[in-house]
Amino acid sequence: MSSIQRYHVGPRLCETVVHNNTVYLAGQIAEDLDKDALGQTVEVLACIDRLLAEVGSDKTKILQVTIFITDMADFDAMNLAWSEWVPQGHTPARATVQAKLADPRYKVEMTVIAAL
């Protein structure tokens, strides 16, 4: 029987779920919503690093990322932070979607699936 571990459980979601050596991260957003898309992306990526490390994984083990961006005009800024962060040779499957996010101040949100 496989086990499911949940981390940072809240009333509507948990930040991280681990099942069968796979890590699932809830949508990650920046805390400082006054930052531009580049600044918010840097914060989101740091949060992903922290959550993966907490369960014994890291960005070299990311399998898939879905990036939600509120304005495609910010695509290059988001990609600038992404390109500096993602390790070459370990780029995951990725999709980027323009979307209206839960708070109009959010510029970027990312969900992640990774291996342990």
C-alpha cells in the first residue's frame, strides 16, 4: 500500500503532497505583490526550491511545470528569471498559460510535479 504525505495543510489545500516518490506542489505565488513579474518569478522559484528541499527533492528532479502568467507582455521577464534558475540539462516539461489569477496583483503562479 502506498502512502500519501501532506505538508503545510490548510483548509482548502496543502502546499506539498508526496505519493509514490512523486512530489506535487500547489500553485506557488510571490508574497511581495508589489514586485514586477521578474521579481515575483524570482520569489516563486525560491519558494519551489524551499518546498522541494523540505521533502528531499530539488529542481533537477522537476518533471513538469505549469506557469500561469496574467499578461504575456511579462513572458520575457518571467523567462529571464526562469532561465537563470533552471539547471541546463534538467529542464522539465513546461507549459505557460495566460490566465486571470485569484488576486489581480499576482503576476505569476507555478505548479510543479517532481520526483523525489
